[in-house]
Amino acid sequence: EARLEESGGGSVQAGGSLRLSCKYSRYISCYLAWFRQAPGEVKPGVAAISIYAGTTLYSDSVKGRFTISVDDSDYILTLEMSSLNPEDTGIYFCAAGSRLSLGAPDFDFWGQGTQVTVSA
């Protein structure tokens, strides 16, 4: 059964940091990603990673501030977020898909999401 479960969300002031984790099922996919959904928005991709190649992809809005990584021995995907600003607020989802991409249609399996709130 394909499963993804996020943890680590919370509230932080602007300029602060948070770490999100996602426990995923073994063999779920070769590609994992984080998406953010704010009220009224579709899910824009934040960061993606190829599990075996280690190749990463970031949206322009988070490049240099967020770092995606994966521990495939423990099946944990991580998103380290720093220099957070209020525009980073939203529900963060981890997802598993068929290619290295920031497009939601490329991802078949999704977690339930974890809330991140950044106050000014």
C-alpha cells in the first residue's frame, strides 16, 4: 500500500526555520516532491528530488532558502525551510510520482498535508 505521512509543520515568525518530514512506503516511486497549497490556490510544486540520482528541482520562490533531501534507507523525505516569510504559509504535501517535476499531475500518491504558518 502506497503511503506518505507528513510531520513537522507549525507556526513560526518571519525569518525563522522549520523542518518538514515525510515517511513514505518502500518502493513507492523514484521521484518525490513537496507541494504547498494556500487558500484559493492550486498546489504549486516547491521542491522535488530523484531518490536514486539525487537530482533536485526547486521553484524560484524557494531556491536558496529550502533544501529537499531523502534518506532512502529509512524512507524519509525532508524539507528544510529557512528565511521563511508569510508567503510560505500553506498546507505542505509530500507526493510520489513518475518524473522529476513540480507539476501536480505528475504525482499519483499524496500525503494528508501539514500546516505551516509564517507570521510577519
